[in-house]
Amino acid sequence: MAPRELPADEFERHRAHLLGVATRMLGSRRDAEDAVQETWIRARAADASEVANVGGWLTMIAARVSLNVLRARRTRPEEALDVHIPDPVVVRDDGDPAHQAELADAVGLAMLVVLETLGPPERLAFVLHDMFAVPFDEIAVMLERSPDATRQLASRARRRVQDAPRPTGDRAGHRRVVDAFFAAARGGDFDALVAVLDPDAVLHADSGVPLPDGGTVRGAEAIASQAIRFSQPTATMHPVLVDGTTGVVVELAGRPFALMAFTVVDGRVAEIDIVNDRARLAAMDLLDGEFRR
């Protein structure tokens, strides 16, 4: 059979899926787009004449490319920060079905933060199997391990992911809790802040630079103290959904100051994830008109 190049339109039918795989693997939209482009280059150079399942074939190529990127990151520890919050999908929280549709594949920012702590093999095994239903036999070939060893990798990752808090209740209730958090912070009401926070709440901050506390603050009282200390009374809060999680874009002096996501469990804030890296915020185009009322 003569060699066959994969047609561009056939690749494009799978692009959204491949971008989803690469984004979950890499936590960076830009890196994921680069990985998908590399997937196209590799697929185009290969012989597709005997490929029965094009989608599965492309998924494995994208996964291999992503795995190489993850391994390269691990060889550059000087570039690693204590906390890295992956690029989330951010949409306006206004009930618009078009906006809600963008979150179809959202898994929650708390889970994405946990994924960032996994080693490359664990992350690959978990993402491909648990999120995209790739059989362990196929993942094992990529990792050069047995199917049983690959299953154990996914199991370890799954236990880590299960530790991430999962929201309970409805979004309207979540928004009321978040509004109460900001009202207490702006009013300097320490007791009210502690009341709205879970006693074991965790805050993760990604500023793009190493922080003295590693970017993580634990406990309701410690978080309440920081919330009062860093409160911006003149800031404007734009309600958004951050990868499906209730959040806000904090606007200060006409610019995005922070992106904050709140995981609310049983009526209290269990986790706060903050991106206040100015370069990343600028790249997200958060105040391009979409979030202003």
C-alpha cells in the first residue's frame, strides 16, 4: 500500500480534542498549542495508510510530545516555582449558555493545581486513562512499563487528585460565600473572614516569582490575616467562572490585578487559587470588554 499523508481537514477534526489532552498534560495553553502543532508536523511526516483509528493515533502522538515537554521541564529546576497554577478557562459568570458551553471540559481549578504536582509518568497515566479513556496497554507502551505498573501510576495519581477539594452546593450559594469573603476583607472583619473559611483552608498564589512562603498559605486565620492585609478597597470585582470554579477578576486602576478562584465546600471556602503574575494576566486579555458590564 502506498504511503498516505494525513489530510489537513482530517487533522482539524481532532484539533479540539488534542488541545484538551495537551492542556491537561501541560497546564499551559501556549505550550498545549505548540504541542498540537508539533503533533501535526509529526503526523504529516508519518505514513497514515494503515491507521485505523486516526483520533487514537493522534492522541498518542500528542501525549508523547507533551510527555517530552514535561520531562524537559523537570531537567530545569531553576525554572520551577513552588506553586504553579495552570492556565484556566475563564468566562463571565452571567448565566449565558454560550459562556457556560466553554466550560464543557472543565474539571475544577483545584484538581488542575494537584495535577501540577504529579511527576510526568503519573500525570500521563492519569490524564490519558481517567480523563480520556485510553487503555493502560497503550499507555504502557509509551512509558516503557508494564500495564500493571502503569495502572499503579494512575492509581497513585488518582489518590492525590481525590485529595483536592470538590465544590458542594450550587453556584448561587458559592457566589454568596465569595461575596461575603470580600465584604469581610474590605471591612477588615477578621472574625467574619474566619467564619467564611474552612479551618483547614489552603491558599495558593502564583505570582510568577518565588515567594517566601512558597506561595501557599494554610489555615483560616493565616488566610484571613493576608486577605485583610492585601485587600484593595478601590478594586472592582468582576464575577467569573475559572475552569468551572466560582471566581473573580480583580481590576485595579483599569488593569487586571488578580484572578481568584474559590472552591466552596459545605458553605465555606476550602481553597483559594490566585494568579497575580502580571505577564500572565495581561496575556489572558481578561479586561478586553468581555468581563466589563
